[in-house]
Amino acid sequence: MRYHTPSTFEDAARLAASASGLTRFLAGGTDVLVQLRAGMVQPDDLIDLKKISGVDAIERTEDGGWHIGVAVPGIRLGGHADLCADWPGVVEGMELVGSTQIQGRATLVGNLCNGSPAADSVPGLVAAGATVTITGPNGTRTVPVEDIPVSPGKTSLAAGEVVSAITLPPRGSNGGDAYLRFIPRTEMDIAVVGCAVNLRLDGDTITEARVALGAVAPTVVLVPEAADAIIGTTLDDAAIAALVAAAEAACNPITDKRGTVEFRTEVAGVLAKRAARIAYSRAKGENA
Amino acid sequence: MAKDEFNVHNLVGTRPDRPDGLDKVTGRARYGADISAPGMLWAAVVRSPHAHARILSIDTSKAEALEGVKAVVTRADFPTGLTGEDWNLQENTMAGDVALYDGHAVAAVAATSQLLANDAARLIEVEYEVLPHVIDVDDAIKPDAPAIRPGSADASVPEGMAPNVVRYMEFGHGDLEDGFAKADLVCEKSYKTEAAHQGYIEPHACMGQLGEDGKGEMWVCTQGQWFIRRMCSAVLGMETSQLRVTPSEIGGGFGGKTTIFMEPLSLALSRKAGGKPVKLVMSRAEVLRATGPTASASMDVKIGMTRDGTMTAARAEFRMQGGAFPGAPVDMALYCAFAPYKLPAVAHIGYDVLANRPKCAAYRAPGSPMGAFAVESLVDEMCRELGLDPIDVRLKNGVKSGDKSSYGPKFGSIGLTEVLEATKAHPNLAAPLGPNQGRGAAAGYWFNHGGETSVSMAISEDGTAQVSVGTPDIGGSRASIALMTAETLGIPYENVRVNVVETGALGVNEPTHGSRATFASGKAAVVAAEQAIGEMCRRAANEWGIDPEAVEWVDGAAQPAGPNAGKFPPMSIAEIAGKMGSTGGPISGHHEGNLDGVGASFGTHVVDVEVDPETGRTTILRYLVVQDAGRAIHPSYVEGQYQGGAAQGIGWALNEEYVYDDQGRLANPVFLDYRVPVASDLPMIDTVIVEVPNPGHPFGVRGVGETGITPPLPAIANAIQHATGARLRHLPMTPAKVLAALKG
Amino acid sequence: MTKVHVTTTVNGDPVEFLADPRETLLDSLRNSLGLTGSKEGCGTGDCGACSVTMNGTLVCSCLVLGVEAEGAQIETIEGMGGDTQLHPLQRKFVEHAALQCGFCTPGILVAAKKLLEENANPTETEIRYWLAGNLCRCTGYDKIIRAVQDAAAEMRGEAA
């Protein structure tokens, strides 16, 4: 295996495009190294992105959103007060990935590009309407986060393409987001179900909402029906019931070592209800 | 031997720093994988990806052609003609004609680096013919189940039983029908537990070296260096005394490191590589796939009880699989199941069943937790139905010293009543419970063990002492043995060094198993110290010119026993030792034998849980362990055993299990999915050490390591029912199972 | 297979080693530098026995490549106490019997040290969640938590 440390994304993309064998990009390495060591993946070329300038930066964009470098580990997101104030749901999703030690390495983009439907940081990004910038042999393009994973372990990235940045939109006023996941233990598990809710209020009424579910389908899914169930409501009991029904209806899970179809479906509704309540109270400016 | 009658313990019962503490907080302590040797090679093992498959061919040529590869071994490199358990051990070390479980070793390779050995292992091509497999014990016992090893049943199995039943037992006493007829309530329920792994954090690791001269050396993390020596030499056809085994520090064992798995492979590879040392370290996946989990169990229990809570009769029928080899601890499970109860009539029936899983190994009180889950759950269900207090019912039926046990022998001195009384008095039982919260209690039992033990001690020239023991220190036994030796000699704790020695230094010792290290090595060390005291008294008597009988040993010095013996100032151990070279030579003591006088240990646990009614997740709010230690030599490490046993039992109860896919492959061979409790899963674990001294030990010691894993399984099930009304009879009680039970 | 020359700093000492690009930092520490205090319990970042800090961040050294250590500052258990004096956590772990087999201990000490650098007065819950990636199979964690609390109190200058 050859180890590369390009200094620009263009060089990284060129290296990947010209490689004849199997290529992997390395940021935090918390997925790649596990696969490498288990012998599941034997890359010929490993391209470390951490020497590229700016990959460790968290910056406010001109329009008031956020630009997050591809090598920013989870622990830095949690330590960034302004980012946490804007997008607590996005940050708490990332902070649920693994242990304190994993947080020292794991990144949002790595979590996204690993392609797992159970990735804890992805529902929050999808609900937030985050986008990624992709650098490839033919230049750059920008796509919504939800377009990256296509099936477990697979992404829509073409050969030679590398995610070069992640962008969160401006939070704006009266907004709130939240992410909850269900695991059997209190820490260290892969999500059995995850749910993120992002919403905006006008007074007590929800005017905008996005709901994303994890681990209930081959990819993290955006569920417009769940959002529709609460838009125009004050998150009253009828809205919650409609939200739960929509979340459950959107589930297309499998039974595996981590959970059954029935359990995942039922808990998806429970988490949607609980996450919506947290997002709602955050939008109201209440502590939650 | 009855030190207790003096009841003046300066050291026993105190909490000094453990002798190996500094090494273990600085990273200096050397564990199995921490040693290297000149010229050392690294090994990797090729394992079957199939649950059950005939091995048609193994092509090692590509691996052997790789530069840096020094040896490849398959079963063809092992001697033939082994029988009985020796054959089982050899077959488990490396598959012969048939791979019997996912992870069964089929070849091994040694090379100049670990990465190279891994590469070479991937180049070994094995052709398999996949055979039908069976995983679950209730499937494996069916008459039409795939026969795993036809002809391997022993003489206990009656004609006509299903092909995978390899051992059968039935025993009991009293008139069962009469007993059930006298009961006001007779309940019969079925329970299941899944296989759990010991989960020690240190993977198996060894470095073996074996030359053409037949002389071998091994460094290995193990609970028992003599077991490693005997088993490896049997599997390889070596002379036992030609293999010298040195135990490393051990990163947890819990029974799982009392046997061999890959150790003979390092020796076989070394022999083939011209005697170069070969290091072999398992990955976590290898540990979970191919080393001993415990058995899984399917159990039917029937109990009769009168309205006032008197148990009139009981019956247990247990079916357990321990992998593709005989040895599921169904006998132990049955012995322990009703042990807390005095029963006029009881019947036990047991089946040891083969399945396509790894060969089970001992795990902390082997068998006892499964039986307790079934029996202690049913007792609780019946108490609930009759409106009786579960602790009172256990007090009413609880065995006392001298009672006949449920499994036959009479109990010696036991402390179940004292444990139950201490439990009732604990403030945790009065703590208020909120919504969705519940409390459960259960009792547990372990025999404890003495066993083959050989200990030497010697006085050094400065009056300090060294003790050589054969039981690896897995949780503070150096400290407890040093305390007892120092107490006996009357010298400071710091003046005793306890060494865990290699096989060349002592006669055969059983491993640190059966909760025996502090009991057996400690007892032998005390006898050895008393021998040395006798010799030191003789030396003093010679110098004083008086009869040795007239000398007594007080506070680390010889002194005349009373005014009639003569008037001499006390002669200290340092003084006697300082001149031992000129007074007769070395002063030492040695004791060995099959140590008896073991004292059994009962415990009670009380747990408070909260269950999330929408997700089924159980949170442990409060936990209490009460257990009879006999005498706590170092109370901190006794508490540690109670707490650690409880934590393992909590894991087994709630989340730990072997999950197989439909191909019979282990689906969760990583700590990510084999879910042992993490720090944030648990509360503080309260302990009460009850001390009903064991008259069979000079300081009253009972074993303390094993009983504590037994009660958590039923105690948590009982608490969940109290919290929710739902009764879980199949472990682990995962959120999905609890949620399903809540829906009825 | 071409090895890469790596220059780094471990426990304040400049060191060099050659690393196969596939080799983890844990392997480099243990096999190239002889620092066997960091342990491998899982190789997948689930047990924390290999915990070290890299440029001040707590990481699992089994999930870092040896070649990634180029130019970094690495701290391991071997550097924790200094040559003559134990860190309060090390003393308190022995005093409280917070270890049984001791295999997880180096990783837990390294992780706990980092916690107390960031939070001098952590609650029991904060300690438990910070250490959730450090598996201990022997103790049930009780005495570990108490030892960390006691060390923290001592470092704050309070009597525990």
C-alpha cells in the first residue's frame, strides 16, 4: 500500500483518478483503519487529506452559514460554541459517533462517505439541508448531503472524486434542530434507529421542517411526509400522532444483529416524537 | 491452624497497596503480547468461514513461496492417535477432516513480521464442502439435527437419544410426586440463556519455542501454566517436563484462560521453523469466534410451594450446548440451581448437546448463572403470585450449615442466612421507587475449590520472605497471599514478595480457577511459613541451648516460651536469617497437596431498574451485592470481585449474546456488537462483605470470585417484572425483547 | 513493501522509526519503539486500551497509522508519571484498588488524565461518559470512578 499526502484537493483527485488499483481517502481513519486491519479492504493507494490547507477549519460563510473542513474531528465541533448554538442537532449527532477517543479523529465527511445508513451525523446534516463540495478531475460540484450515500457502503462519488468541504446553511431566526438515536447501551453502539428534526417557528406555529431517519432504510432518508405532518401545527398531540405515523410509514428496515423490523419501525416513531419536541423547544429559545 | 480464635489480625483485613500496583499503573507490567525474543517470528492463523464443512484440500504453496515466510502448519503436522479430551483439545487447536465451527483453525503460518504473516495466511487456499449445521441448543437436540460427531456420546447416554446428545445425567432425592401434591401452588416454566463470552480485554497471546531436541519454552497469558504445559505437550506429543511455561501478567481470564486454544500452534510453527521463537497474538475477532464462550441453555423448571412459602418439591431439566465438543457445564448448572434451598424432594435431568459453535470454556461459576436464572426467576414469580416477600421466602427455605444440599453432599459451614439478613437490613431496600421502576432480588451459589497446589517460601538473609506460587495473579492475589504470609511470620507486609513462578519452579498447580488462589495458595503459604517458623525457633533454641519446644514465635521473633524456658531476649527474624548460613543453611517452607477444607459461598443481589416503556430499554439505577467471603483478607479486592461479577452478570442479562447468521457465522465478533457494559451503563455497585469464617482455612477464607456473576441474571428479570409487569424468560433482555413483552 | 521513515516526539523524546504504511501507531509504539504499555484489546477503537494523546488530542493508537505520527507530539502511559513521581491518578488507582488484571489500566489512566486537564471537577456522570470508550471487564468501574474523583479532588487541593 502506498501512502500519499497531497497538499491540494486537486492533487488528491488527480492521484485517485490516476490510480490503477483500489484507493481510499484518509481523514480521521476511524472507519478506514478498521476495514484495513480486518482485511476487508486492501487499498493500493491511501490518500491522506490532512496535509491539505484548510481541512481543519470551521468558518462562518458570508451568508452566515458554516464551512467545515473535511478533517475537523468531532471533538472540535463540540468545542465550537457558535456552531453549537446554531446547529446543536448536527453537533450532537457527530458527538454520538464512538468514544471520546474516536471523537478525537472521526469527521463528518468520513461518517458520510462511509455510506452507512446508521451513520449518526448524517440525519442531522440532511435535516439541516447541508451540502458538500466535491472536487474531481473535471472541477468541483456541490450536492445535497442526502445525495452522497446510495446504499450501505456505497456513495455517488465517481472515481477520482473527493469531498472537499461541507457547508451548513445559515441558521436564521426561530429555528431549532435535534438528533436522537436509539442504542441498547448508553454509548459505543451503532444506531439501531436515528432521527433528526430541523424546524422553524413563527410564533408557536411550525413554518418549515425537515425530518431525516437513520438505520431504517438502505440510506439515511429525508421524510417529507413527516415534515408535512408538523408544518402548520404547534406540535400538538394530533401533529405528534401524524408525525409518528409518517415516520413509521417511511421505515423500510431490515432485521439484523442490531434490531428487528418491528422494533426499528416502532422506535423510529418514538424518536421522531422526542426529537421534534426538543427541536421545537430549541426553536422557542428554551433550554433543551 | 485456627488463627481465628486469637482474632488478632494486624494485617489480614487491611487494604495495603498491591505489590504489582506500580508496574500496572506505569505500563511496565508485561502481558502476553509484550515480550519479544531474538530471531522471533510472527504467526497468523487461517480459520474456517463455515460453521460446518469438510476440508477437501489445503494448498499452502503460495504462502510458502512468499519471501520471509518460515513455516506453515496444518493438522498433518500434529501427531495422530490421541483419544478422549486430548483428542478434543487437538481437534479444537486445528481442524482435521472437518471444520466444526466458524473460526475453527485450519492452518497457521509464521513469518518475519505480523503483516507478512497476515498476507501469507490470505494466500493459503482451502477447499471446503459445506455441510448442514446447527446452532441453537433446542435445534441441536432434535433427532433429525445434523449429526456433528457421530459416536462421540459417552456411556451415560441411553440408546436412542438424539445424535448430538453426548452426556446425560439424572439425580435427586425424595418423593417428587408427594412433594408437588403437598404444594398449594405448582408452577412450571421454560427459560433460555444465550452464550456469553468471558470478554477479558487481553486477547490470547503467547510466544512459543520448540527445538529439534524436543525442549520447549513458552511465555503465555494464562490462568494456569501447568495446564498449558500438559495440554500443549499432549497435543504435540512432547514429554511434559521438556516444556517450560512461564506465565505473563494476565489481562483477565474469568475461566476462559484455563485451557489452550492457539498455544500449540506457536510451538508447532517454531519446530518447523528451526526452533525460532514464534509469537502468536489473537485478534479480538479470533477471540470471540474461536475461544471459549460459555454454553447456551434451554431449561424447564417446576417448583411446588405452600401458601406460606415453603418449597415442597422441585424439578429441573436443563439442555446445554457447549460447542462442537462435550463439556457444557450442565452438571454444575444443576448442582447449583437449587443449592440455596432445603428441599424434601428434588429431581435433576441434564443433557450435554453438540452444536456448530466454538468449544466452550469455563466462565466464572460455570453453569451456575444459567440455572439461577431459571430457578430464581420462577421462585420470584411464585412469591409474587402468593404475595410473599422474596427474601423472606429464601430465609424460610434457605439451607444452613449441616443441611443436605439439593445435589447430595452435606453443607459444611455456610452463611446464607447471614447474607439474607444483611440484605434485608440494607438501606437500598427502603429506597423509594418511581414510575416504570422496579426492584428485584435473587440468590446465587458457588462451591469454591481447593485443588492441586504447591507453594514454596524462603526466608532471605535480611529476614524478609519470598513466596513462590503457581496461581497467576488475576485480581490481587499477590496482595492477599503476602498479607497472610506476613501475618503468619509477624513481619511487615512490604517484607514479603510473592512471585508467580514458571512450571520449572514448583510441582503441579491447578490454574487460578474455582475461586481458589487466595484460598489454596494462601493456605499453603501459611503452612509453609509455619514450617519456616518452626525451623527458626529451632535455630534460636540451638543458640540458647534450650529445647526447641520451649521456644515460641511472637511478633516476628523467637522468644523463650515462659520464664521456665530460660531468660533470653527475643531473637528477631532478621537476626536468625542473618546468620542462617552458619546455623544450618537456608530456611524455607514448602507445602503441597490436594487442598481440602473449601468453604462454599452464597450471595444475594438486589437491583433497581427503570424501563423505558416506549423503547424497552432497561437502566440499572441501584445495585447491591451481599456475599459471604468467610474472611476478607484484602477487602478492596473482595469488593472488586463482587462488583466485577455483578457487572458481568448485568451484561449477560441485558445485552451480551452470541448472534449467528443463517449460515452459522458469528455475526458480532467485535466489541462494537458484542456489548459488554461500558462505564456509563452502570451505577456504583454497593457491596456488603458478610464474614462467616470457613473453618477449613487458617484465616477463614472462602473463595469470592465466582458467586457474584450468578444472581444478576434473575435479579434483573425480577426487577423488570416489578417495574413493568412483563416477565422475560429468555436472555438477554434486550430492548426489543422487553418492548415485545410489554405489548403482551 | 516500502517502509516510510517517521520522525516524531514520544513523551518528549525525539524518536525515529520505519513504518509499513499499513502499520498502526500502536504497532509502531509497541514493536518499533518498545513501548508496550499501550495495549491492543480490540484493534477497532472499541476498548480504549491503546489510548494515547497525539498533539494533545486523546485517540486510539490502533486507529492511527504509524506514518501519520510524522512531526506529531505523542504521549503514552510511559510518559505519564515522570521519572521519579507518579501522577496522582496513578497513585489513586493503586490506593483505591481500581485495577484487577491491569490490562485496561494504561489506557484508562491516559484518558482520565486528559479528562482532568479539561475538567478539573467532573461529575460522576461526566467521568462515566468520558471513559465509556475504555472497557474494563474486571472492576465494574466503581473503583475506577472513585479513584478518578479522588485524584481530581487532590489535584484541586481538596481533601477527598
